[in-house]
Amino acid sequence: MSKHYKNTRNSSIELLRIIATYLIILRHFVVFNTFDVWSQALSIKKVVLEGIFYPSGKIGVVLFFLISAWFLCESPTSLKASFKRLWFLEREVLFYSIALFGFFYLFQHAQINTQLVLNTIFPISTNLWWYATSYAVFLILMPFFTKGLQALGKQTHKACCLICIIMWSICGGIFNFISFDMPEQNVLIFLYLYTLVSYWRWYIKDPIQTKISILAIIAGYAITTVSVIFLSSINYGTQNDPSLQGMLGKNEWMLPVMLISFGTFALFKEHHFVNRIINSIAKSMFSVYLITVYPLSSTLLWQKLFNISNIYNSRALVPFIIIAGLFILTSCICIDYLRRWIFRITIDRNKGRWFDYAWEKLHSICIEKHIIGTDIP
């Protein structure tokens, strides 16, 4: 393998990042739409939407994090490295919080309140996007968490993984009535996933067989579809019906979601190719998430522009969602290319220089004031 190849992003993984984002968009057609799919009679389209599209969004979230975690657990674990990543994250998040606020204020005449203003100025601190906030907290904790996992050693780390899987993915992901209350949209999800993927990265050297990965994916989707059929057969509820809490694809830690996510990641990880277009597009995937999950964007997209109420009973429903999802993905990518051009001619001209300067000053002051020791990098 050439040195150039080693230093180039694996386009198979970057393609998976694009797919993961697309899966998140597909889920939002179900979960954010004005039309309540859950109240409809059992049908093939209902099974497709609830059993495939709905859990696929959570699969996309897990895949998105797995890709980052796979490389993070082999990267420098210093506080400086974590805060530098957080610095770059904050810039992108802040840009879109301000840009989207301005757009909806000017063109959609959105009602402005104090909370929306605070969200705009402090998007991560106010949990405007749960993934960004939880990932930011994860980055801060990661250096300490990584050192702790490394100190466990292979056998103890393995035992920790097994206990977590039993508690959350099996008890909390299949038998919901004995759930251990994994919090939704919380950093604990990322710590759990990081515990698993770091063990995989550090100690499992042999590639997972393709047939095992495919079986895991099939088993995961089989569980979610059976769960939809079962719940629909006993009660035609609504999206907020308590009986639907048993939906086995509604959270990231549930067993079927984990099976599909880890199986899919294993498949893509073992394939290597380089494509500059894919690598370039993949850099915009986090921005696609920010644009589409912004509260006012969600209202515009899935309650106004792409409301499926009038098309649900049509044969074109599933093709419509697939094509509309691709349209939304492509449009957001084009928007982010503009953002990337703005960054390139402004704050990225000396990328990271402001952070390095601020970090060195703060680090020196903390050491001088004996707030931290010299052994903290």
C-alpha cells in the first residue's frame, strides 16, 4: 500500500458517512411529519415507513458516531486535541445557528422569542442540536475516558462491553419493561458506543466475515419489521401512544439498531478505494444534519414542503420519500459548499492559529496559577 494511499481518506467510509446522513433524513419523513403514520392500518407501506425508514435514522446516528469514534480512539488523547476538535465543531454550529436564524427571520417571518435568541448565540450550550451538544461533551470527556478504558486491559474491557450490551442493547433494547433507563439524546449513548468500538479497534484484529455482517443487518431489520407488525396488530395507536414505547428501532442503543449499524460499518470498513468527489461531499454531512434538524427547518421541510398526507395512499409514496430525501440531501450539500467557501477565504486561511494561540496562553496561566500540573498536556 503506497504512502499516498495510507494518507488519503478511505472513500468507502466517507460514502458510509453520506449514507448515514441520508438515513437520518428518511427517518424525519416519518417522525417529524404532520401525518401520523402510526395511526394508520397495517399495510406494506406502513411496515416500510415504521420498520425500515424510522429505525434507519437511529442507525444513521450510530454510523455517524462510529466513523468518528473509530479514528478518535487511535488519535492523540490530549485535552488540547479534544478542545481543538470542539473549536472546529463550534465554528460550524455557530455559523448555521446564526445563518438559519437570519433566514427564517427575514423570509419566513418566524416568531422571535428569548429562547430562540439564546439558542442562536449559544447553540451547543442550549442543546439546539442534541447531537452537537452531546458530541461536544463527549470530546471533553474522551481523553480521560480513553485512558480509563486503556487501563482496564483486554479482559476487563471485554467484560465491561458485555455487561453494557446486556443492560442496554438486550434488556433495554428488546425487553423494554426491564430497561435500565438509558437517557435519550444524551452523551451516555456516545460513551456506550465508544466503549464498544474502542474494544473492537484495539483488540479485534481479524476482519469480521462478510456473511456475519450481512446476517446482522438482516436480523436487525427483521426484528424492527416484526415489532411494527406486532404493535399494529394489537393497537392502532398514534405517534405519542405509550404502547409504541416498545418499538424496537426507536433508540440508538437498542439491539436491532446496533446489529444493523455495526454490521454495516464492518462491511464498509473492509473495502478501500479513493474518490475525491465522495471525500469532498462527505465533509458536508454534519452541516446537512444541522440544516435539516434545525427546529424551524424541520417545520418547513416535513410539515409544509414534504407533508405526506396527500400522498400516503398513493403507490408513489415510498419512491416520493426516497427521491425527496435525495433532493434535500443534495440541496443542503450545495448550501454547505457555500459555507465552506466562506470559511476558506476567511477564518480558514490560517486554520487553527487562533485556537493554538489562545490555548498556549490559557495553558501557561493555568500552570502558573497551579490550577493544573505540568503533566496535563
